[in-house]
Amino acid sequence: SKYNANIYRGMYDLSNKSTLLWQHAKLALRSFFNISEDYEVIFCKSCTEALNIAQNIFEQKYQNANIYVDSSGHNSNILPWIKGNDPLKVKNRVTFLDTNASGILEMSEIIQKVSSNSRQILNKDEKYVSKEEIVQKIVTINHISNVTGHVQDIEKIREITKKEDAILVVDGAQAVAHIQIDIEKLDPDVYAFSAHKMYGPLGLGVLIIKREHLKDSEPMIRGGGSVNNVTTQNIIWKDEDEKYEAGTQNIVGAVGMISSLIWFTKTLNMFAEKISRNTVGSHDSYPKIEDYLREDFLKQLDVDDKSWCRIVESEKHLTKYLLDRLSSIDSLRVIGGMELDQRIGVVSFSIEGVHSHDIASILGERNIAIRAGTHCANILHQNMNISNSVRVSLGIYNSKEDIDRLIEGIIYAKELFR
């Protein structure tokens, strides 16, 4: 709350420092995720808003695009894209990429559907006819499913989309705290996530988008700070990120994002030193906010090369332990694949005859936080003929003891409600 002045607006010290912190938060993200200057980093209020902004940008430029939507995805990466799916106007404008019986979107499904140039258009008699027509393709994918925990091979998908000159949009909300993200290597057109998904504050979303897509586009949210000039006849928008950040911005969230990245970096490096999970988060000292104003603050984001490898392996061991314990419970169905090399520690399940909300209530009484319902993934649940499920998400701080307490609570809930 100390640096709470509007950014880019004032010439006084407090405003200048707020602006510098805002800019340094973006530099911190560029450093941590290896984001090149080919991309712009835009702050908003959530991953949901980031994906809506991206959809709005592409809708302005490509009104008749073929859009391929990951049906295993979160509603935030489905609803923005299907809002214009009116079959009376453009048939098959939106094509869903279907999952297999385990709720997994397979690469063969992506190749088969995205590689086809065929689409249906209206002729003069207003009847649909098949015609070969090259149109802009947009492929929107979840990096990691928030239900099955399945990890998509974004580099492979990028190879497919490049062959088709297709735009690739990636929802990275579930990925950023579990696997190493290298934007330069993945090369998506859009990558979006929220700060709180990697232990940062609520209320800050991040849109990483190639600068080429921002040319000649207008912002979805308009207001103060987004224009160079406005008259009764004309609007002259600011360049790139500033025109998409109208109004008073969440400077507190941006500073919190820096702090969370530093905390996460320290924790990652603890894993590189093979320090026990029980000490995760127990760092001796943190920099002061004033330190974020220094030009050399990025040194605090240097991650040991071994860090990500160790944390991924550690999560795999915990995930295997969780899957083994869950599989031992009668009438419990794990949703998604069991292959540890293709998933993270996000595990959903259902128990025959027991509603997920009942399980969540019992676990909540034991101070165990899980999610229940459809997890904003309605289509995935419908495709798998499941009305609801329980979701367990392993964090960087969890242990086998936590899983044992979880299993005890699940067994108790099952016996109570069946």
C-alpha cells in the first residue's frame, strides 16, 4: 500500500516509483519465463480476462477464422471462442478437439482436424456447400488440464500450427507452478496465466502475446491511460501494452508478483540443494520493496539449472503415491491417464454413490482444501459421462503425510455417505 499512485500519470516521486515497480514486475516475468522482445506482456485482472482480451484482438482481425477449441479445457478458454458460433451464419466456425475415453486430448486428434483446410460456407441460395478455402486458423489449447493434470506437448503442437500458418493460444494457468515454462522455446502466439497460480496475489492476470498481433487492434477495455489523444472525430491509441491497461492498475498485485517469483525461485533452488519438503517456504529473509526499484533486482531470479528437474521429479513421486493410495479405494474412479511422464499432481476422481460436495465438506472440516464440482470444465465432464468430481492439487509444499490425511478423510466420507 506504500506505492499506491497511478502509473504513468504523475511527475512526482511516488508515481515514478509506482511506474518503475510496474515495469520491473514485467521484467521479472520476462526473466523467469524467458520472454523475448517479440512479445508484449500485458497485465489484467485474471487469466480469464487475458484470454478474453486475446480473443477480442483476433476477432477484430479475423472475423471468419476457423477456431479449434480444446474440449478438455477450462471454460475461460472455451466460452470466449464459441460466443460467435452461430451455425446459421458460418457453419463449423468453431471445431472442438475431442478427448479420448480418459479425458485426454490426443495429438492425433489435433493433427487430423487442424490439418484439414475444408470448411462449409453459404452460397447465394443460402445452402451449405463444401468448398476448399484457406482461412485463418486459431488453435486454443490448455497447456495442462485443470481436471486430468495431463500435460500437452506444446512444442509438438506448435510444429503442427506452424505448418498450417495457424495462431496458437495457450492457457498456461495450471502449468506455471509445475513445469518450467520457456516462452522463447514454446513459441506460442499467446500464453496466459494468473499470478495466484504460482503462489502470487489474487487479482492479477498475465497476457503474453506476440507484438505482431497488436498492430491495428483496439483494446477491449477503454479508458484513462489508453490513448495519446482523443477528439470528437478520432482516437489515437497508445502503443502496445499501455493501450490494453486502461484505468487504475493493480500495482499491489504487480509488486506481489515480484515477491512470489523471488519466493518461488528461492524454493526451487532449495530443491536443487536436496533440502527436505518440510522446510519449503522457510526462507530466512526477503528483499524489501525498495529493493525491487534497483536495476540489479533480477539477480534474485537466477534459478539453478537442477532446480526444475528436482521439483518435477519430487512431484512425480508424490503424484504416484497419491494415485496408488486413491486406486486402493473401492468404487473410486480416477479421471485421466496414469502415466507420470504425461501428467502433474492435479488429480480428479469420483466415488460411485457419493457426491463430490459431500466429500469436500468432510475434508473441509479436517482443514483439507480440495475442489468439488465440474471445475469450470463442463464439456469434459459431459464427454466422460461424469456429473461431478473431486480435485486434489499437490503444491510445492505438500508431503506424503498430507496425502495420508487426505486418504483417511476420503475413506471416512465414503463410509459415511454410502
